[in-house]
Amino acid sequence: MQFSLQNGTIIIELHEIEAQVLCHILSLICKNYETRPEEMDPRARAVWYSSRGCRSAGMSEEEIDAWIDSLHEYKSENLELCRKLRMDLEVPAEPRVLKIPSEYASEFLSILNDHRLFLAAVHDIDESKMEISSQEEVLQLSFVQFKALREIDFLAEIMERILKLITPNRL
Amino acid sequence: MSTQVLPGKVEVIEEKSEESFEKNWGVIVWNDPVNLMNYVVHIFMKVLGFSKEKATVHMLEVHYKGKSCVAIESREKAELYQQQIQKFGLIVTIQQI
């Protein structure tokens, strides 16, 4: 993948297989954004729509429900960007190109991050699995966990490259 | 058509208004194994208006100490920050300091 910032637009050039992987991921994200919180996998709901903060603030159940609805509305607003980018990726070209206006960078990052959180939650990927480095540890993962970790890392790379573009001199 | 204001309802609304202006509510961001450090810095800069340096200090506090109090505000503002930060996938709570 190649990343550049040109005239206020983030340009991502992807090889065919990278585009297919990202397109597939964006499709899954769109599907999850279309799902009401109460219909989600409970583990995913717990990370996307956590009410921990609401309870610490002493909110009532009604206020918590309103809070969650508000969060869902925000994610639904990201759905349009997600769908557009998925369609852009489907345009035949080599390399495939994504163009994201830099004012939408934070939204795009949160879209990718949402999926990382989703994958970690539903596939029981905890801190120890996030820090796996040896072949021996990798072999102890289930196939779905291995695949999920690969996607988590793939999205992390995209996020880090974008963050490097939009905020120079990062850590 | 006349409107009637129910005394009990007015009392509840007044209480809620007073609560919103209560001061010294801390916005606490918690560590998690998934969110990237640079992403957390970005969110702190975007939502809280921190400089990169200040955002980095708080991010490192979250990373090494498990949590960081990133703002102390009125309850209303603390709740707003909580929602804005949570939208980006960080774990955040508020509590009276």
C-alpha cells in the first residue's frame, strides 16, 4: 500500500488483494453499522455501546438508552462514508485507489478502529493475544483468531500510515 | 387551550439543571489492548484540543497507569466529552472528583 497527502486529500493506493481485503472489511463494517445495538453480538455491543461511563455518571436506564441511541446515530452517519469508500474500491484499476478528504480522516480512522474493536471482542482477543510475537504463540491460536488478528494488524497499518500523514512527527 | 405546569415535573427539571452545572467532574480514559497509541493521541488532540505534547503525556499515562483524567469540567461538559471520546472507541467514564 502507498499513502500520500495531496491537496488536502489522503490518497491510498492498494494492490488487488489489499483492495479486496479492505473492501470485504468495509462491507462487514457497513453491515454492523446497519445493525441496531440490541441486535448485535453482546460482546461487540459491550465495546461499541458500552454503558460503563453512563453508569459511572449515575444515569438512569432511560438516559442510558438515549445515550446508546445517540452513539448508534453517529455510527449510522459514518455508514455513508463507509459505503462510498467500498464502492470506490470496487472500481477496476491497478492499483486500486482510495481518496479521502483529510476533513474525513478522523471518521475513516474511527470506522477502521470500530472493526478492530469488534474483531477483538467477538474473537476473544485479549491483551496477551494482541502482543503475540512468537511462532509458538501463533500456533496456539484458533484459525478464526489468527484471521482476526491479521485483519486487526492490517487495519492498524492503515491507521498508523494515515496518522503519520495527518500529524507529522508522531511517536 | 391552556397548559398546566405540574409542580413535581418542574422540580425534577430544576434538579437536572442544577446537576448539569455541578463542577469537578473528571473525564477518565481507560487503557485497553486494542486502541493504537497514536490514535489515542489523535483523539485527545481532536476532541480535547490538546497539543501533541499534552496528548502524548495523557496517552502514556493511560498506557502505563491504566487510566488518565483528561479533563475536569462541569457535569454537562464532562458528559459531552465522554460521548465524543467514546464515539471514537475509547473507554471513558466520568466521576466527581
